[in-house]
Amino acid sequence: MPIYKKLAANPTVRDPDKGRPLSLDERLIVQLQAPTPLDNLEAQEFRQVVMKALQQLKPDELRVMELRYQFKKSPGQSALQLGLTPEQLKRKERSALRQLRQHLAAYAAES
């Protein structure tokens, strides 16, 4: 999807200083700005937090997350590949997502 369609589809982006919604032009300008060293550092730190959270998952939950989100497999394809029923796959995915959310919420609370 072209960037202008993504920006137009997300009108809820707000100005961090003033709290008002950004216009489409302002959202486009923000997207085109080069990242600052601080942006790069924050992104690197966030990647490390996510990797640490993923390491806390059980191997079967991690494999479900890889298939579903890294390789973008459908639930049916993932279940078939792992030899699970779709319901078993959904349970493992929900459990993994819950654990990841808890880990990321704990990180956010520390910050």
C-alpha cells in the first residue's frame, strides 16, 4: 500500500506537543523526515525488549508466532504445518500474545 494511502487511512495520529490530530500534509512530512540518532537508539532498545520477551516464550509458542507474524501464514496454514488443530493453534497464539503484552507493559511501566 502506498504511503499516502496508509496515512489517509490513519487520521488519529496526534501532535505530541499539542494533542490535536495532524493533518494529512503534516503526517506525510513526519513520515518523510529522516530518523534522528535518538529515534534509532529507541528503536534498537525496543527491538532488544521484544527479543527478550520472545525468548521467554515456550518453543512451540515461539514457532506459532514466527509462522503467523514473521512468515505471515494463515492460521490454517500454520496449524497444518505444526500438526495442530486450528483451535490448539489459536490457544497457543493467544497465550504467546498475552505473555508478550505483559512483558512489554512491564517495560513501559519502567520507562
